[in-house]
Amino acid sequence: MSARRVAAITRRLLQQFRRDRRTLALLFVAPIVILGLLGYLIRGSQSAPPVGIANEDQGPLGGVFASALEQSSSISASTIQASDGEARLKDGSLVAYIVFSPDFSQRAQAGTVAPEVHLEGSQPGTSSPVLQALQQALTSMAANAPGSGLHFEPGIQYLYGGPGFDTLDYFGAAFIGLVVFFLVFVITIVAFLNERSQGTLERLMASPLRRGEIVLGYMLGFTVLALIQSVEVLVFSLAVLNVHNQGNVLLIFGMEALMVLAAVNLGIFLSMFARTEFQAVQFIPLVIVPQVLLSGILFPVSTEPKPLQLVSDVLPLTYAVNGLRDVMIKGADLTWPSLQLDAGIVAGFGALVILAGVATLRRRIA
Amino acid sequence: MAEAFAVDVEGVQKSFGGLRALDGVTMRIRPGEIYGLLGPNGAGKTTLIRAIVGLVAPESGTVTVLGRRMPDVDQLRNIGYMTQQAALYPGLSVEENVQFFAAIYGAEGGVTEAMQLVKLDERRKSVVATLSGGMRQRLSLACALVHKPKVLLLDEPTVGVDPQLRVELWEDFHRMADGGTTIIVSSHVMDEAERCQRLGLIQYGKLLAEGTPAEVRAQAGTNNLEEAFLRLAGRRDES
């Protein structure tokens, strides 16, 4: 193994990227766009769906209920006529309307609280805030209704997170890892394939370079770029998006570095099985999509069907995502056995694909 | 004795699927010799060069370079290989390409000389993507000889090179050969064959004839090398 030859490959790789602005943009602008979009989508969205309230109750309870709904932050309530409700659902100006019938108070006093809830229904995501607001209003009404004598004061304790913890905090921790893994994998597989298609790999193979030197040189070059990208992603996520972080920033960076090693070497290894860039791009759905679906980024692994859990258990991203969430959400450190396991498996996967890359890089072309 | 030859190819066979690319090729090339591999496209010239450099594994037969049986990674430091396709890094400059290959061979001191040899020293800062086809070919040659190899394998080195530079390059090849470099050059251009000290005519993976250009012409009973090749190839087709 010659350090001089390894350094020559690394230096050449960095020189190439210096002039390749499009790839640099993919490495350094794309993560900001993806994470920024995710942050805006989750935190910048108008989350309160419009809901109409038609209070026809001849007693007092309909009014109490309606005012509780109007104060709810889950929905944006407005007063309507019950007869307009259906037309408003159809034209899309409301996602639901709630009618308090003329005998609402009377029936409530008899023991049946029966508001009529009309949901547009085609988008499940907009229905749940309506039902959530309704529940809150019911609780509030029970506590505040004249003469009820009830007081609801639940004492809420969070083990992790907190009242301000939101969807971006949960997804952000996983996306930090995913974005780095995905972009580094794509760039590595295409760059290594270019080496083959432009004939330079044949030339390298006819030189005194060892296979290990080629893989190591590539790995170092891409790792330098990917670690700069990791720092950028981390700073943007923590300082700009304010993604919740309870743990040590160096641990997050360490986990990202392990993912970079895995992604770079997976790219080198899989490039051996593609002859054209088009074939290389076909690996993206094969490698990335199952990991996005099954690594716990979107759905917790524990809620998956058993056969899929077995698949999740062998995907490196499952451990990386779990590790990042443990650090950022739960404040895990290296004394946690679960983090040791996660980091160990991601590192082990990286080592495995390094060996696979070296083994499959053939000196002989036939 | 194998050591007496710079390159010793002995009964090499290689097939790709049902196609026999090399069919028992035997040839011996002396140190400092310019040996021309002549034949039409698809004759087996590139496969033979790849077998010599160790990129193709023969099914039978042996290849020995400078006394060592190939493939031998350490021996590759003594070999320069210019591929048929100008295999370069398009995003790097002329100088950066030569520097890279020089660094791999530990020959950083030869960068300027190699660029001067192929008349690209004034374009040293130009990015490869902006060069003409002929310039890329010249740069590819510079990358192959930057480490002053003892054996230089050139696969169609003058394709796309203008006539004046082609003459100059051949003068350089002869100068290198005078200095002891063994050069194997493949070509399908007959006027280049005249510049070689010895020729091997290859077709369908077989060596049809071998000798100096004069000997090859005599074997075919003609004064024209192109005519000689056609006659010798025709005899093979008939048999």
C-alpha cells in the first residue's frame, strides 16, 4: 500500500470536483433545499383546516361547545348555516362542518351528547384535527358547563421531547442521516462508473496501483467532501431549522461520518455491477427506496408487519436512523448499549462494503 | 532464453463467448525494437496488447515481459500503456492529467518533458474537455510515457493526429527505441507500418506473417505493404 499513490487518487478526485459545479451543487445545495423544504412543509404549513359550525341548539350547551371549538388551535372554525354545509364541503372551502341540532342541550341533559359531524372525508389528514378539536371541546365543555362540578387537570410528564417537540424534530433527526447517505451514494456510484466508461479505470489497472489503493483513494476523496456536507447539514438543521437536539453534536457528526463511509463504499461496490450511468441510476430505487420505507424514517420499525421487520433489521440505515434519533431526541451517549450497537453495525456494514469493493474491483477486464 | 526478449508471447489463446479473439499467438520482441501489430478492426490487436499488460487472462499460453511472467503488478511500473480510447479525466487540465499519472508511477519529475514531447506544454492549463480529438490523443500518449517505461504499448496512437505531428511522433518513437525502449504499436494504417522495424500481421486472432516490412512484402510477392496484407489475409481465408 503506497500512501503517495492513494494521495494521488484523492487529490485528483478533489481537483475534478473543483471544476464540476453541478455536482458541487448536488452535494452542497441539494441538502439545504431538501431539509429547508421539509422544515417549511412541516412548520410553515397552515395546519388548521377550515371547519364550519352551525349552532341551531335552543339550549345553552351548543353555544358553549361552539365557542370551545372556535378557540381550538387544531381547526379554523367559522359560523355557517347548516343548509350551506354540504355545498361548502363540495366546493372545498370547508373540510368539515359540525351541526348542533335544536335539541342538542336537551339530549345532552338526558345523557347523550350528539353533535353531527360532516367530514369531507377524501383526505384523512384533514379529518383527524377536526375530531381532535371535537374531543378537546367536549373535555372543555364537561369542565366548564354550568353545574357540572368537574375539573380536568392532567399532570403531563415527558420522558423525551417536550410540549414543543414536533414532527420536524422527529423526522429531522432521521433526514439528516438520509440526505447525506443518499447524495453521497449517488455521486460515488456515478463517479466510479465514469472512471470505467471513460477508460481511465483500464489505464489505472495497467499501472502499479493496487486495488486497495484505488478504493482507499476514492474513499478518502469522497469522505472529505461528504464530511464537509455533513457539517453543513448539521449546522443548517440545528441553527436554522432548530431541529430538537438533546445530545452531543460530535456524536451526531460521528454517526454521519460512519454513514458516509458506508455510502461511499456501497457506491464503489455497486458500480461494479453497472456498465452505464443509466444502469447505475437503477440502483437508486433498489437501494434507497426500501431503506427510506423500512428503516424507521417514516414508520416505526416496531409497527411494521413481522416479515418486513426482518428486512428492516438488516438495513444499515435502520441502525443509523435509530442512533441519530437516540442521540438527538433522547440525548444518548456512548455509554448507551443501544447506541453502541447502532454505531457498531453501521461501522461494520462500512467495513463489509470496503472489503466487497476491493474484492470485486478486478484488474483483469476479461 | 526468455530474458533475451523484452516481450515474449507464447501460444496465447483467448475467446469471448464463441469468438476466438486470439488463436495461439506467438511472438517475440527484442529490447529497443519497434514492433507494429497490423490488422483490420476486430483482428485481435487490442486483445493481444491487453494480454501483454495483464488485463486479459489467456486461456492458454504465456506472456513474459522483461523476464517476468504476466500478470505481475510490480512489472507494470516498467510498462506504459496508451489505450485506444484517449482515456483521460475530462474535468482536469492537461498538466493535472499528466501529473496524476506521473504520481502513480512516482515520476513527478517527468511531467514537463512529457508535455513538451507531445507539444502540449503551451496548453498545460487547458481543461481536457476543451481539447480537440488529436490533442487528447497526444495527451493520452504523454500520460503513457511520463514515467519513461521500458516497454511502451501503444494502441492506435496516431488516430486523429495531424500528419505533421504524426511524423514528429514517429521520430520520437524511434528516438525512444534508440534509447532502449521497446515499443509495440498497433495500427491499421499501412504507411505507419513502414516505420516499424518489424511487423506482425494479425487477422482473426492469428499471426499471419511476421518480419521486417521488406520481408513481409517479399513473403507476399509484392512491393506494396497494403497489397501484401491483402494477399496474406486472402491466403488465410482460402485455407
